[in-house]
Amino acid sequence: MMIKNKKWILKERPIGLVKDSDFELVNEELPAINEGEILIENIYLSFDPTQRSWLNDVPGYLPPVQIDEVVRSGGIGRVIDSKNPDYKTGDLTFGLVGWQTHCLTKPSVEDRFRVIPDLLPMPTMLNVMGSTGITAYYGLVELGKPKSGETVLVSGAAGATGSVVVQIAKLKGCHVIGIAGGKEKCDWLKSIGADDVIDYKNYDVHKELPKVAKNGIDIYFDNVGGEILETVLELININARVLLCGGISSGYNSTRPADGPNNLFSLIIKRATMQGFLVLDYLPNSEKALEEIATWVLEGKLQHREDIQEGIENCPQTLNRLFTGENKGKQLLKI
């Protein structure tokens, strides 16, 4: 049986927001699978800010997507054919499937596709029960080590990861401040438990943050980088923890590294720590996080929302939604 695949390949390195002309939508017929391979029919694709950085020809934690290669992205789908003993037809799998309708792959230790339980809706599995939830959990709980009564600040707080961090911080008894853009997103953050919210689109964060962080900042979960990080370093408490998860304000659409804050000396004065981390380091041992997250979700203590676009032809514009502020929650595309 011949399977027709439709995939986006990279044709030019994007400058700024991506354009359809940076890519080509290709139709192909997939060959029969060989020993050790599996064929996945993709159902949902995940869109995350880091995918934009993979399109730049600069070093990163994963190699850049090469010209004429399929665009890399995570996704969820079902195995429709298998010659690999670790996978059977019908398995629901998560992995780096790419912008395509089907994924023919030979899983290895390095890029192993995870078989996931078919218990919750697929968008939930890609959101709080996927790398988004794992990022929030290990970044805040394992690295941040929040204590009840501490003040936690989250930038990009209405995003998929940020909103989970806000709620976990509240579950841990912290005072939580969120930074987001627009009234709708700020209102939603308050509805899921944020104590204070700053609307960066309508207010000056650098003036507003000292007003709401009256007791200083113990943990800063940073999703945006840039000037806000510099402002935060002026307000951190002794032994504060600064967790660098992303840099959506300055890094992903640029081909050169963003300028860093000029007041890193504050880390010395406050005996604070600043640490970057990647969810890839925690995926192999994510059971602890997923068990606790699943309990919170099923008990109604952890809210989530997904922004679902449709159609493989809409991949480029779906990626841009992350940088224009159009998306509300975890950005997905249903094929």
C-alpha cells in the first residue's frame, strides 16, 4: 500500500517572521517500510518558540534544519505500520515528527518516539501532559525549589509553559506575579490563580513591577529574556533563583545572539543563581512530573487551554502566531 505524504521543507533561511516562500510544500509517495522502521500518521503538530531558532544557521542544542530538509517539530500520531518490535499498529506516539502528514522513521536511543497512554485528549497530551508540562514542572519544582510564601515571577505567563508554571507555583503556596500581553490574557491569568498580573502591552513593566513585587522576587521563571530580565535582577532577593527557559522577546527571530543584561553583578550581591535548562534533559525520566501533573489535571487543579489551527498548509502562519501574540495557550495544528 502506497502512502502519500505531504511535507514542508526549508528552502531559504527566514529573516524575522517566516513566510510561506521560505518553505516548499512537497507531495511524495513513501516507500514500504524496512526492518526496524515504523510509519506514523501524524494527527497534531506542536508549535513552540524554539522551532524558529532551528531555522537559523547558528549553533544550538540541536543542529539547524538544513535546506531541503523537512521542518522539525514535535507531534503526536498513531503507528499505522510497524516492523519494529517496540511499536505496534495503533500505538499513540509522541516525537519529532516534523511538518508533515506522515513520519517514516527508524527510532533510535537518541530520537526514540515515546508510546503514550491514550487516556486524555490528544491536545492535552501535547500540552500539560507533554513537554510543556514537563518543562514547567522540572524548571520550577526541581530547579527553583519553591517554598510556601515566596514570590514567583513568570514572564510569558499566558503562554503554554508560563501558565502551567503560574498554577504550580500557586499549588506550592507561593505569591505569583505574571507578565502577559493584552487584557484577555491577563484576565485569564487571574482566573487561574495569579495574584498580580502586568499587561506589558498597556503598561510599563519597568515601572509596574516594583509596585507589585513589594517583597522582592525569590524565583523568576524567564520565558522572554531581554530588558525585563535586567529589571528583574534589580528586584531579586537574597538566594533568589533565576530560571532561563526561553527568550521569545529577542532571540528566536534573530540570527545573532541577543544582548545580555548589564547588571549581572546583582547575582553576586544577592547570592543568587541563574540557570538555563532544556526539557530534553528531563524527558527520559519524566514519570514523576507526569504523575503529579496528571493528578492535578484530573482533580481540576491545573487548567490549560489550546489554540488549535487546522490544515498542514497552514504550518508557517501557525508558527508566526507565537511571535505576534495571536495564540492563546498551547499552539497546535490539527492535520
